[in-house]
Amino acid sequence: MRLVFGPVLKQREGYAYDSWVPAQGVRRSYAYSRIEDAYYALKSAIEEAAGGGCTAPVVCRTSDEFRLNVDGAWFVAA
């Protein structure tokens, strides 16, 4: 299963990141009030995905990179 993680971004509610799984689509993480907490949660989610039988998760540094990986995955899946 392919899993794509987006970067931590400032949201209205705090700091959050998006992730994408083919079966579930894009999901937004919990909004953290501190950026350090959001990065810690992202790191934990990546480690959990890597150890959970997922193919190597894709970690994106920018929202554009995230969008390209998600859109590109739709073309590969089709």
C-alpha cells in the first residue's frame, strides 16, 4: 500500500499535515498548537507506516510535491 505524507503547515486551528492513502483519500491530521508537536506526530506516523507493512512511505517537503505525488498515484492506479 502506498502512503504519502505532506509537510507540516500552518492552519487556522494550528499546525497540521495531510496524508494520503489510496483507499481513504486525503486526511488531515489533528491540529497542534505547537509546531514541534506537529512534527513529532508526523515523525511518529511515518515510523508507524514504515513498520506496518506499508511500502516505503513518501514524505513530501512542500505542498506542491504532495499534490504531485497524490495526483500521480491516481494515474498509476487507474
